[in-house]
Amino acid sequence: MTGTSVPEPADSVDLAIRLREEPAAGEYVFRLVAAGGRTLDGSTLPAPDAALEAVERFGEDIFFPKPGPPKLCTQQYGGPQVAEVTGTFHGRQVRAVFRRTDGCEIARWNALSALLGGTPETGGTSGTTGSSRT
């Protein structure tokens, strides 16, 4: 059958993460590939199992937020980092941008920090060593 694609399993994850520590800096590129709750070859994050755990726990709400009342966010600045996540999560297309520009955005970043190349303890991007940089 030419021209048809095989549908992805409902529990699969294939995400590309592009991270910049600051606007003029080079870009770190990571990938998370998983199926059946297990990371697969091709994952390039420093801690792919922790990233998968975070994505499974928070991904649905963060990637596909439900409408609701406006959020009140603290006016604080967490840094110039920007991350873009694209790909598929449980068969749904993902395109999300993460910044650390206010309390709400910092909370989103921290929830998925393992996916964004950091660790939940730091909330930042430590652990980016060993990633590819373009």
C-alpha cells in the first residue's frame, strides 16, 4: 500500500526537543522515543526514563490544556531559556513552546524539566552535557 502511513500505537511517544539557553546561543537538540511505557533506542535525553515519567504524568494537561478561567501568574523572571517540543504524544500531534517568563510558565517548565534537558530538582537545564548542539 503506497502513500499510507501506519498509525502510531496509542501509548507511543516521539518528541523532539529544541532548547536554547538564551536567544543568541546555539541550540541543544534532544529526542524522546517510547512505547508501552518504556523508552526506546533513539532517545537522546540525559535522563530519558525521568523524562518519560514526567511526560506521562503531566503531558496531557500541558500539551493539550483544557479551556478554563484565566490564570493569575506571579510576575517573576526565571531566565532566558526557550524550549520547543514537537512530535506525537499518544497519537496526538504536539507543538508546545516553553519559556521561563512568569510563574505559570516556570511551573510548566519545572513539571517537564527532565524532558527539557534538566532535572526536577534544579528546574533548569543542567544535564544538557552530552546532547547535540547545533
